[in-house]
Amino acid sequence: MIKLCKLVIIISSMVIMSAQIYAQNVGISADGSAPDNSAMLDVKSTTHGILISRLSDAQRNAIPSPATGLLIYNTTTNRFNYYNGSGWYEIGSTFVSPTTGTTAPGGGVSININGDAPSPVAMLDVSSTEKGVLIPRTTTSAISTLIEGLIIYNTATNNLAFYDGSQWREPCKTFVTGTIGTGSLSPVGLAISENIVPNDPSALLDISSTNKGLLIPRLNNGQRNSLSAVVGLTIYNTDNHAIEYYGGDGWYKLEYSAPTVTASATP
């Protein structure tokens, strides 16, 4: 356990197998800059994206007792899935661009149990075929400091939510299955929290906060198009004001409906 007010992880090839980080907030960046106060985890880059656990339909359905809010990238459908407490949902997406480049600087952070190096185009690479990722589970009204691109799992609506610079958006979702696995998983994983709370066994990375969210790399169209993208690579696009990911044949943005929540705070 590392107890700090703020922790900045300088880019390195690092594998975390089981640990707790007890901190006010955590930053992963190439320049050592402090994390934004609105984020429990701030992954910062203009030359990398982020990768979360990539699982197939079968691997997703085999997860026993998935935690509410558990998020995966589904390699069968090339879409994000999350568990809302009673079943798995698919997040809708729309094709936006086929353009990719060659930028892959390397030097990212890897969280896995095999000792694998991170993808050279990912600032943070969470790799597992049996566990997902948990982002802060809270409500939009609990977030007092806002910055564009902030992401939470909204416990009031049981859906992801992100702040687009002027309002909270919630991606469109479709029910997929209620199937879950049997047995249990080992508690191996990384927990980042304000309190001494271990990671949920269903999550390889568990980010916990009641009043902060998650920030992923924020890139514009040109920076996104320069990346040597891999399947599942995810960014927040500051030009399109949306979460985008690479699906293998191009870039997709998460679809969202009209906002149901109006932000009361200012960035």
C-alpha cells in the first residue's frame, strides 16, 4: 500500500500484480505533471491512448459475480460492455474515421498478471481475459469540480457518464445477457482509492472515489489520426467532445442520447 496525497507515476514499463494505492488522486503521465483534482486517476498523453481488459463474449460470460459497473472491451463485437448489477449491456457506437498513423512512442504502464509489456501506443494497458475494470462509482451531483472528458459510472442511472465540457452525457445502451460465471476469482489486482479498500475480485483495476472521476488521454483529431492504433485503444476526443475507440477498421465514438442531467458546477 502506498499512502500519499498525490501520486504521479512516471512512464515506465511496469507490471502491477496486486497492490493498493491509498491516495487523494493518481496521475500517469510522461512529464510528471500533477493529476487534475477532478480525477481519482488522470491518464495524460497526446501521443497515447488507453487499453482496458479485452474479453470475448465467452470470457465475459464466465466472470463470476461481476461488480456493478464492471467495464470490458468485447473482442467478439468490438464494443464496450458493462455490468449494471443484473446483466451485461452493450454501449452503442458510430464509425467516425478510418485514419490511423504510425505514432507509437512506447514507455507506458501495464497492469497484468503475466508480466507482459504494455502496447507501445497505450499510456495505460490493463490486460486480462478474466477480469474487467471498475471506474469511480458515484453520481454526477457528487462531482463538484468538472473538467472536459471526466468519466464516471453513474450509480443513479446505472450507466456510464462523461462530461463533454458543457453537460453530462450518457452513452446509449442495449441489454445483452444476464449470464455470469460460477466459482470465484482470486483477489489479484490494483486498487486506487481514497480509503483502504481492496479491489473487487472481478476487476484487475478498481478505481474508487465518491467525488472524483477518471480522465483518459485527451487528443484532438490530428493527434488521434497520428496513432498507430490497436483494437480497443480508447481516447477522449477534444474536437468531437466524445469518447472514441479503435475497432480494428477505424475509429468509433460512443453514441449518446439527449442529456438527462445538466451540470451544476463549472470547469
